[in-house]
Amino acid sequence: MSTGFLIAITAGVICGIVVVAYFVAIDQNKAVPATNGAWAPAPVRTPLIKRFEALARPIASRLPANATGPLRQKLSRAGDPGNLTPSGFQAVRYALAALFAIAGLTIGALLHLPLPSLVVAPLAGVLAAFVGYMGPVLWLEQRISQRRHQIERSLAEATDLLTLVVESGMSLDEGLLSITERFHNALGDEIGKVLREIRLGRPRMGALEHMAETTGVADLHHLVESIVQSDQMGVPIARLLRVQATEMRRRQRQTAQERAAQASSRMVFPMVGCIFPVLWIVLLGPAIIQILKSLK
């Protein structure tokens, strides 16, 4: 590829960076004059993600409903990172794909390979665009798994705390509030959402059921079902919470025992593939060298 073409690509990238930096500086320093001649404080800046969402709204509006619904559910399970909507998440994917494509084209043009640059650059651009497009999805799945793991690990302790609060004579709402004060993780965030929905007028049991469906944690779903049934049947909720906490502890202990039993079988493959070959080389290596010397 000619040197002029590479210079043109570099100049275009530098110009784009300069233009973006210019507009960012304008947004930071912008002030609106008031009617009395004084300068009012700068308006609230729109986050970059929201700008991407506004740009991608025509594309996202054409997405089918069966694709928008699951994506909205995944974002809710991930804790609504950045207050993203499905259109905003798609905008981030498209933006990253475009940026990665530009970077891939530039790197492919600068690489010196046996293949011609006109073949390497488009392939590198397509591969980088695919990575940029699928990266947010992988990050979202990892965040969902991390939050689910946090909820599973702290749910038994939170149920014990809720049991103590209810047995002391306080209400269920006060017990949920004590969980949000004690647990500063995914479970505390979900309980905080439930309390906010209750303050806005949503029924308590409806808010709890919505939380159980949103998180997708089986133990939490069983706990909420038990609370709803006890509320409908008039069963004392403290006794039910105590039983649920004991059952969660038993399931966690059983899961830990199963993982410990599987650890020995999982260690077989690393030992056979990595340790045993090196061990045989160390033990038989000198003997093989002596045999080869005696044959010469």
C-alpha cells in the first residue's frame, strides 16, 4: 500500500480526534446568558451513552419486539448499567463496532505480511468490527453471572437477618430496609428497588415477585413464593423465614460438597496433560540420552 494512503488515514484519524475534542471542550465550557446579563451555570451535560442512544433510536425502533424484550430483561438482571435502554445498548454495540473497524483497517494497512494490504486490511477491519459488536454482549453476560453469584452467596445470610428482624416484632418492610443497610451488593440493590416500588404505590408482594423474576435466582424465587403464600394463608412469616434460611444453608453445603467431589476428577486432565509428560521427561531423559550415546 502506498505511503500517501497511510498518511491520509493517519491524517483523517487525527482530524477526527481533534474535532471530537473540540466539541467536548465546548460542552464543558458552555454557559447560558441570563436575561439580566449575568451568566447562568452550564446546563446539565447529556451522557455520551445517551447521545449514542439518540443516534441509534431510528435503528432500535425497527428492532422486533421479541428481540427488545429479552434484551431489556438482561439489562435489568445486570443491574441496569449506565441506565441503558435496549436502544442505548445497541448504540454502544454499533459505535464499538465502527471504532474497532477503523482500528482494524488501520492496523491491517500498517502490517507487513506476505498477503497484499488490500486483502489484509478489510479482513482485519471485519474481524475487529465483529469483536467490537460482540464484546458488549459478552460483558453483559459476565455481569449478569456476577450479580447472580453475589445474590446466591449472600441470600442465606440476608434471610437470617430478615428472620431476626421479623421475630423481634418489626415489619417486613423494616426487615428489607435492614438488608439494604447491611448488604452493599447486588442483593441490596434489588431490595432497594423493591422498597422504592413500594413507596411509589406498588403492592409489596407484586414488587417482590417482580424482583424474583428479574434476578433469575432460584433460591430467591422460592423465598418470595413462600412469603407470598404465607401472606395469603396467614401463616407466621418468621417461622417460614427460619425454615427457608435453614434450607438455603443445606443447599449451599450440598453444592460445596458436590464441587469438592468434582475437584479430584477435574484435576486428572491437567495432571495427565501437563504434569505427567514433564515427569516422564525428567525421569527417562537421562536414560534415553545414555542409550543414544551407546548406540553411536
